[in-house]
Amino acid sequence: MATGILHRTILTRIVSLSSKQLHQHRSIQSVAVFSSIRHFNIRQEGSHVCTSRHLHGSSALSAKKGRKHQTKVDVNRSVDDSILDLQDVHQDMKTAIDALKQSYIKTLNIRTSQGVLDHIQVSTNDGKFSLNQLGQITAKSSNMMSVNMTSFPEATQAAVKAIRECGMNLNPQVTGSLIQVPIPKVTKEHREQLAKQAKVMCDKSKVSVRQIRSNYISKIKKHKDSASKDTLFILEKQIGQIADVTIENAEQLLTGKTKELLGK
């Protein structure tokens, strides 16, 4: 009897101990599995972030390189002269830049500059003429200029009107065929106003250049049924490249003119 009791007691303890160990073992396994899953998820998330960053970085880098290293094409000769003569494009772009240069010369000058009155346009019965074609312009001092209209006295009043309306806030005085033009002192505000006008003129010139580019692109697209896509693509690139250079030239003119007007 005692032996049976002892045997059952030992067996009960063994079963109890085994159950406890099994529970501990399962707990350990659960922790291990949970840790493995968490570690795997972290690795996946990290991999995803790294991959995203890598892709994003690569895209950004590629885009940056693309902007910086755009392929240049030869703009000296058209890829197909039968579709487009590039010399026409060059000439039209040059005309736009020349117009900007002339506008700067004729209308944007510091009043005390030598030759400030030279290019004022005078309307007469015989057409338009530059003031220096009709009269002899002389700088008497830093604040006084004169225009001798002896050669064309009949154009004196037209010259006075042109000087007064030239946009430089001048008030000419007439004595016979001699026009006296007092030159007001140039203020900082006046210089800044002229610089703003220079930018407006430059912006208009760039719009003109873009319009020229658009017109030529429309022209070559009319040949889409007879020319290859590659040919039209290169022609469009040639037109765009010439336009880009022309716009850069306009901006350089603006920079130089602004420095001149502001006295820098």
C-alpha cells in the first residue's frame, strides 16, 4: 500500500514537472517565434525604406544629371534642309535680339550720357528721322544740351515735340532754330525705374523668341506624314537650342544694361 502511494506521488510529481517544463518550453518557443517575426518585419521595413530611398535618390540624381547634361545638337546645319533652313531660324532670333538692343539704346539712357538725344525719333512730313540726322547736338555742360536745327528749321517744332515725349522727363526750350534742353539731375529712383523698364523689355523679347520657336515647330510638324519621327525630333531640338541660346543672350543684355543704369 505504501509502495503504491509512493509510486503515485512520484508519478504525479513527474507529470506536474513535465507539464511545467512543457509550458516553459512552449513559452520560450513563442518568444522565439515572436522575436523572429519582429526581426523579420523590421528587416523588411528597413529594406523597403532603404530601397525607397535608393530609388528616390537614384531618380533625383538621374533627373539632376538630365538637367545638367542635356544632349547638344549641331545647330549650324539643318538635319533636313528641305523641311527647315536653320539660317532662317538664326536670322529671326537675331532680329529679336537686335530689336532689344536698339530699344535699350534709344529709350533707356541715363540723361547725362553722351548721345542720349541722338536716337530720339522725330516725325516729319517726309517720314521719321533720328534727331541727330536733323540737328547738331552739343553737350554744353553736364546739365544742358542744345540742338541746332539750322539745317532743317522746318522740323524744329517736331523735334521739340519728340524730345518732350521721349519719356525722359525733358522740357526743351526754343530760341529760333536752337533748342536748349536742360538735363535734370538723375535720381536713384529714376535709375531704378529705368532698370525696371529694361526688365520689361527683356521679358517681351523672350516672349517674342518663344513665339518664333513655336512658329517654326508648328511649321516642321506639318511634315509629319512625309518625314521620320527622328528627323522631326532633331529639328525641334535644333530650334529649341537656338531659342535657348538667344534667351540667354537677352538675359546677358539685361544684366549689362541694369548695371549701367544703376551705376554699378
